[in-house]
Amino acid sequence: MNPCQSCPALSLGLGLALGLALCPLWGEAPDPSAVPGLEMPAALVPAILAPAAAPELPVADYSLPIPWGEESFEAFRKAFLGPGGRDWLAAILSRAEPYLPFIAERLRYYNLPDGLAWLPVVESEFSARAVSRSGAVGLWQFMKNSIGGYNIRVDDWVDERRDFMKSTDAALRKLADNHSHYEDWNLALAAYNMGDGAVSRAVKKAQAAATAAGEDPTLIDYWYLRKRGYLSAETTSYVPKFLAVVSILSYPARNGLELAWKEPMAWDAIPVAKSVDLGLLADAAKVNVALLKTANPELRYTVTPPWSGYRIKVPAASSAAVRSALEDPSLKLLRYYLHTVRSGDTLSAIARFYGTPQGLIAEANPGLKPDFLRLGQVIVVPALKDVGPMPAPVRPEDENIDFSGSYAVMKGDTLWAISLRFEVQPEVLAENNGLTLTSVIREGMSLHVPILKQ
């Protein structure tokens, strides 16, 4: 029996492409919180990708309501099918190639219309690194204030709005929530663009006006709101523009777009227990480093974060080699600088120069005491960026320093930090105050300090 014979996700055109990708050939749908990769056999490459097959396809069917004849929709469709527009769509299709199989699988998991796979065309042009003027980021263009509850993390290490797996899951959940609320895909899409609160207020305002005018308030839909000016200018164009894209890309060959895909890209998401450098991992596993960077654009450095729970995305064909490299204790998968502590050095200054968080330096140096660095002590610094050796602090000659100034020690001060502030060797500062480098200084203590020359 054909395993896809009874799959409800099947439809025609590129819907067939997604339907084949969506068909549950691998058992039960995976846990959405894990956001796993996919395995898609080459035999499932859809026939629609071959232009010759297009004329034999039945009448087109779409998973979303297409507003044929609506003026703005037809204007967008005409623009997209013009020479420049068609080339633009072709370029975006090529850019979308690595992501579509995963998006298709998640659409099946959430039982959503396969046409939603094309929403990143109008959101980000399928660029995971896209940033809008308002600060929205990633394929699905999430703002920082809209990621709550969707398992997306933004910190010094990652911006998971750029993670194509996590952001896809978040976007589809958001769209499903919107549709559950409005029971209308056009309004759900409008709320994705304009915000659920703004669309809800527009609906209530329109319903009140319709009731006052003796109209049926239950007939209010996106097109009603649009025609009567209840929506923002952007949202007024957003839905017809997206539906024009769906009408074309659901059947690309019929619309003059030739696809060169040989087989769908499959991914695996592998847990990483410690920080690893993508370049070193790529060398060890014989994986294209550019592809690893493309698959993991959420990383702020080319190094995975030190906290547990991060999953690195790799081509499924390379999964075994990557897992083997990660589990090999003999492989060093992170570059390091060896920094010898000099007079005037502080951990914060070292971290700032090398561009490495103090926490990661502490993790790489068990037992390190940030407030008690010793002259000549060697500190291991994980290399998150390419910098040269840290230059020695520039200090005036000790014998010319006037120690007639005074300084009241504040909470958190150390001799090292105070020496930096007053541009003096820490051991000279200690000596002029009858202290040693290991002496404890307390809040409120008065120290003799140099008079800085202007």
C-alpha cells in the first residue's frame, strides 16, 4: 500500500510537494518541544518539481482561501508574475530550499494549511538573518516582546528568533492560536502582522458600528475591516500580498518558475553538552562549515553556548559523524588563548579584550578567583573571536607618581580595580598603603592614591 494514500495533508501542486513531505512515514509526530530534524528519502521528491509534469496536474486546489478577482490581490499577483517579480520569487525559492522540508513537517504536526509554508516570503524573504526596521528578526520576524511562551531564548550567546526550527514552531503555534481565536485564516494572518490585540479591537469596533447601522455583525471579516479602514496600512496590503504568493508558489511550474531541487534537505538537531567551535567541529566531522553557519544563524559567535539544552543543527547525512566528533574526548573542539597575568590585569579587562564572557573564562579555569589574580598566572581564555595578544597596560613611571591623593574604598572594590582607575601598578599602590596584593580592603577604608596629571 502506498504509505501516503490516506494522508489528509495531500493536495495538488506544490501542495503535493508539501503533502509528500508531510506524510507520516516515520511513525508518530515528534515532540514539538524537541524540534527534531527530518529524514526524507530521495524517492519522495515530488513530481511537481519536474516542469513536464505540470500540464497533467488536475484543477488547482489551495489550502487557504484565494480571493480571485479582488483588486489588490490581482495587482500583487500581476507584479509577482512580471519579469522582475518572477526572478525575485525564483531567488527566494532557492533561498528557501534548506528550510521547507522542516516547515512542511511541522505543518503536518499542527494540522495547518500547507500554504502557510510561504509566509516567510513576505516576512523575511526566507532570510534567517533578516532584521526589520522595527527590530523584528528571523525567518518569521519575531519581535522581542512577542516571544513569550514560545520557547525562544535571546541572550548573550544566541538569538533563537533566527533558529529556523524553534522560530518555525513558534510561528506555527502563534498562527494556530490566532486561528483558534478568530476561526478565520485571513484574520489570523492579519493578527500575526498587526498584533492580536489590535485586530481584536478593530473587530469589536467594526461590530459595534455594524450593529448601530443595522448590519449583521457576524459577517465582519478581514475584507470588511480592510475596506472600511479599520486596519493599519501595512496589514491592508499584507494579506492580499501573501495570498498572491500562495497562489503562485503552490504551483510554481504552472507559473513559469523552474525548480532545480534534486532532493529535500534533511536536518538533525543534536544536543551539545559544552561549547564547541563550528569551524573545528566541521573539520573533525568533515562537514561544510558554511552550511553549519547557515543552519545555526542564531549563534552570536561561531561557538555554541556553554549552557545545556542547546541543539546544533546539522545535515542529516552528517549526523553520525558529528555525534562521533562531539563524543570523542580526544578532540579539542574549542580554540583557546593562554593569557599570562601582568601587573594591572583584571578579569573584566581580560574578558573585555578577548570578547569572552567572564563566566566562560571561569568555567575554563576551575578554582579561578577573579579578585585574586596572581602575577604570572596563566589563564585559559576560550577564543570566541580572532584577536591578537592582549597588550600590556600603559602606566606612568612609578617613581614620578604623586601619592598625595586619597580614595574611600567602595563596595566591590579591589586593589586591582583601583590601580586601573588611578593608572598605577597594583603592587605600587599596595606598597604605598602598607598592604600586599593579597590584603583584604574593606568598604570605607581610605587609601593613598596618585594625583592624576591632566
